[in-house]
Amino acid sequence: MQETITKTLALMRHGEAEESSPDYTRKLTWKGEDQVHSVAEQLHQKHLTFDLILASGASRTTQTAAIIHEYFEHAPQLLVSPHLYNFSFGTCQEVLDLLRTDIQSILIVGHNPGISSVSNQISKEKLYFSTAHCTVMQIDTSPSKPLSQAILQDGWTFLHSITPKNNSI
């Protein structure tokens, strides 16, 4: 019998961003920061851990990833990839293909409509990501199979759809 391990993939849209140009340098609003803290707290309460957090190079995604990163006692590695700015299934697979096979859990922070589309394709769920929305999925697969190949497999289990709690006054 072939050994399997559980691999986890979480996909998250950045928090609410200011309305300005150029798009790449838009920062989180105070509400966006609050949204991300809310989701980070929920991830922490669910005892989720990640080996790696990947973010697009846009300001709002790097800010989102940095806030999430703060919530982990054993801080995962945090990497920024400008390649994730135009997020699609293909770019997701290309970036995951660069990772070591021993990485078992990853959180990717990106943009819509790509982040919703990729999550829906892998999980078979039909969700639209509001700002700071995060989904978490798992699959049992071969330890030597990279996540870039595992995302092509059927059998992903949809675990969580996490949205910010309304903390506003």
C-alpha cells in the first residue's frame, strides 16, 4: 500500500484596498487591515498551520500576507512573487512547481477574479471571494507529489470558507 500524506492549500483574497492608481501600489484601508486580522484570528482558532505563505507583489497582498504571518507561533516562510499578480490556474501551478515537495501546507494571497476561479476549480465549490475571503482545502496524496501536480487531482476536501467578522462599530 502506497504511503500518503495530507497536503493543505489555502487561497485568500487581499483585504479591502484604497481606491487609487497605479493598481499595483494600492494599500489596505483601515477596514481592510481589520478584515485581515479577523480572518487571521479565525485561522489561528482553527489551529491551521502553514509551511509557506506566498503573496503577489502588489502592496495590498504583501500587507495581507504580513498580517496573517504575525499570527503564527512557528512562523511560516513568507515569499512574494510578482508572478502571482495576474492569478490564474496556470500561474498557480507554475509557482507551486517551483516549491520543494516537502512543503505540505501553503497559503496563497492573491487577487480576484483569479483567486475565486482557482479555488472553485480545485474545490468544486462555487464561491465568490469578497475582500479577505479565504478557503482551505486538503488532499491525501503521495509525499513525493508536488502541490503543482496535486492541484490537478480530484479528491480535494473543502474544509473552510472563512470571511471577516464584522467588527465595525
